[in-house]
Amino acid sequence: TPYARITGTGGYLPTRVLSNHDLERMVDTTDEWITERTGIKKRHIAEPDESTCDLAEAAARRALEMAGRRPDEVDLIIVATTTPDRIFPSTACLLQARLGANTGAPAFDIQAVCTGFVYALGVADKFIRTGSARCALVIGAETFSRILDWTDRTTCVLFGDGAGAVVLEADYEAGILSTHLHADGRYESLLNVPYGISEGQDRLIAGEGKVRMRGSEVFKIAVNTLGRIVDESLTANGLDKSDIDWLVPHQANIRIINATARKLSMPMDRVVVTVDQHGNTSAASVPLAFDVAVRDGRIRRDELVLMEAFGGGFTWGSAVLRF
Ligand code: ACO
């Protein structure tokens, strides 16, 4: 059976930048606090008329261009997002029409918050391995700024908007070696938007549908869980820590990234870090970081990459791949 191999990557960030100093004028915080506790210096914020699908389209077009594929060659679209344009249709369906991709091919969204891209990659990998798709577009895209409470300093400083995309194609030599997806719904209350369409719609309409997080509790569980997932990814492939060329972690907090790198005995110059520039872009963070390191020449063909993520649900997961 074929592997699913990444043949193109793309990223897109909205033009508008919000620095820590800008945030000092909005809530009771400081650049020092944000930098020290999170590693974040700035994040990008979408314009009011700029939607998740707009960001996804820009990232997707760049990934297709790198892969040398036309939209009409795409036979599967998966968009990982927590902030879809609409209740329905899915952002993936909106994007299929926008791109002029193969009509009739499946297109759907996946919701696993910050783990969304890794989930989407795991699902697309199975489509390609089983011959159900040959050329898949897998995207993480968010306008997370829309679900932030801009008066809550404990959350609004952490997140940003953006999109990252990859093209996955069947390849007989190498590609994704394994993906590992997990969830534990018992932790729902530590990180959520407490209202939605079918529960608390009145509160949603009243403007209360915003992210809530018990940050320090999430932090501890994230560090422990990501340590375990590193072991799981290596063991599943009979790999040693030293075999991994690049760690591409979810970009939530530099302290969580440092802890995972230590667990892998990985020097920080082998870890892709964008949290300082992008903040936490949820489902977009892993593919955006991957795209940055591919385009600046750090990650090269045939190198072994470990992607990992942890987020609301709780959900967590990893992917081991030969680029
Ligand atoms: N500026 C200044 N002070 C602040 C700010 C701020 N922006 N935010 C919180 N504080 C204060 C708190 O009120 C608290 O004050 P107190 O001691 O007087 O009560 C103090 O700083 C310490 O707060 P903690 O929450 O204990 O700080 P911590 O070191 O844990 O850092 C953070 C907070 C950055 C949120 C960290 O816990 C974290 O990164 N958590 C994990 C986030 C994450 O990975 N989420 C998962 C992915 S996100 C997703 O899936 C959507």
C-alpha cells in the first residue's frame, strides 16, 4: 500500500499584527509577563470581513503551487477548524467551490481544537493508504480572535489567527509512518467555549460564547501528555529519540515546547518555534510552523519529522513522517 506523502505546504497570516504592547493598552498585562510565561511577542488578527475560509484558501493555494497540482486534481479536502465560517455548510465545502476543486469529491471539517490538524492528517492518511484518495488537501485554519473574550487577560493574550495547509499524495517510497489520535472528554471543563447552537444558544447570542481556560491545570496535563505521546510515536515505529530530525510542536506556550524537547533530548535548534511570532493559532499552528521551516530551508526532503499537538476536548495526537 502507498504512503501519504506531503508534496506541498502553504501558510497564510492576516496582515494585521497585534503586539504585546498593543495588548497592554487593552487589558491589565505587560509585555514582560506575556513573554516570560508564554514566549509570545505578537500575533496576527483577521479583519472583521476576513473569514476562516479566506485564510484557508490563501494557504491552500500556496500548498498546491508548491506541489505543482491544480485544484481540479484534489480529490479530498479536510479543514480542521474550531471557528468555521458558518454553522453549515462546512468550511471545506465552501473552500472546494472557491478553489474550483474536484466537485463530487468528499470535503468535510474536523473539530479537535488545537489538535485539529493532526486529526485531519490522520484521517487523510487513511484515505490515501486505502486508495480512497490520491491527492488530498489538509488544512488547519482559524479566526480564533472571534471567540476570545478581549477583556479576559488570562486568555486573550494567548491566541492568534492564521491558516496552514499541506497537499498529501500517494507515494510508494515514504511519507507518513504513523499517526496517533487521542481524546479524553472528562477534562472538558478545563478548556471550552461553554455555549453553542444546541446548548445555551441564548448566551451565545448575548455574546458570551467565548473561550474559557483553567490555564495552569491545562499546562500540567499538556506537559505530561505530550511526554507520553513522544514515547508512543517512537515505540510504534521502532525509532530512537536520535532518529528524529525535527520536532514540529503545537505552538501554545514556549515552556510546554521546551519540556517536550527535553523529553526528546532534542536541541532547540531542531525544534520549529513560531509561537513568538504567531501566538497559538489552534488548528493552524502545526501546519503554519511546518510551512515556515520548509520554506526557509530547515526541513529538507527525506528528513524525519515528529508533529504533536494538545488541545481542548482534551484531544491530543502526533504524526511521524518522512518528508
Ligand atoms: N498578564 C498579567 N498577569 C496575568 C495574565 C496576563 N495576561 N494572565 C494571568 N495573569 C496572572 C494571573 O491572574 C495570576 O495572578 P494571581 O497569582 O494573582 O492569581 C498569575 O498571573 C499566574 O497565573 P497562572 O495561570 O498560574 O500562570 P501560568 O504560569 O500557569 O501561565 C498560561 C498561564 C500562560 C495560560 C499557562 O498556564 C499555559 O500556557 N497553559 C496552557 C495553555 C494551553 O496549552 N492550552 C492548550 C491549547 S489551547 C486550545 O486547545 C484551544
